[in-house]
Amino acid sequence: MTTTERFGRLVEPGTLRIERLLAAPVARVWSYLVDPEKRARWLAGGTMAPQPGAVFELRFEHTTLSGEAAPERYAAYREPHLQKSRLLRIEAPRLLVISWGSEADDASEVTFELAPQGDATRLVLTHRRLPDRKETVSVASGWHAHLEVLEALLEGRAPAGFWTSLAAIEQHYEAQIR
């Protein structure tokens, strides 16, 4: 993927899509989506719902992702942040759909689609029902930074500073998303 292809894009109003080719087989990538201990290393720990319709908790501990403390702008994220989500659909090991930011019926939703591509996995992340530009820029930047951590883990590398990466990525999305 070229550098510009690594960035998410709006595929329709309120819908962001980010694609990655990850250096791991589908089963390994899947485990980083559904195993709370592995998910905590790149996104958020917490729990995982046992079946569609069930509510689960995401526990964000951003400092543990790369060891970098949140800057003042994100001081609230220096402490664990809890978020309720609902499992909407699961077809292991290729499709996971969850609500985002809320368990409510009108919450935005995130779809993770996995497909084998040789020894790697193509991940397509689609975040739907983003209410406005500000939220879209925030979500795009956040997903991009979290996916960089996931890529590093799958490749056996130490992740770059999460907050440093997020600041640079945010500038790109701020300029690109209209």
C-alpha cells in the first residue's frame, strides 16, 4: 500500500473506510479482534459479548499501548476510559460488527471484515453513522493510530508513540475531511 492508501476515506457521508494488509493469517488477526487480552494491546481490553445482541465493555488504557502518556489535550485519557458496545453480528473468523460509543440502537457502528491474501490478511474497517465532521476526523485519526499499533504487534515490532502518531495523523484528516 502506498502512503496515501493507508489513510481512511469517506465512502459516503458519515461512513469512513480504512483498509490494511496485515502481516498475519486471518485466524491470528481475528484473535486480536475478539480476545480481550490481545485487543487490549492495540485498542481496548474489557470483555467480549458471547452472542449478537449482547452488551460488552471496552476498556481503553491508551498509555499501555506504547508507554507514551497522553498530552494535556487528551488528559482525560491518562486514566482508563470505559465504553459500552453491543455485538451486532459475528461470523468467525471473517466478520465482526459492533456498536461504537454506546449500546443504543442509534449508535454508530464498526464493521471489521477479514479476508486472506496470501500469507497476509486484508482488513477492511468501516465505521458508519458518524454524525458530523468533528466526530469523523476524531474517529478516522483514532482508528488510524490504533491500527498502526496493531500492525506493529503483528509484525513483532514495538509500536511507535501512540499520541505522537495520533497528532500527526490528525493533521492529515483535519485537512482532508470536509
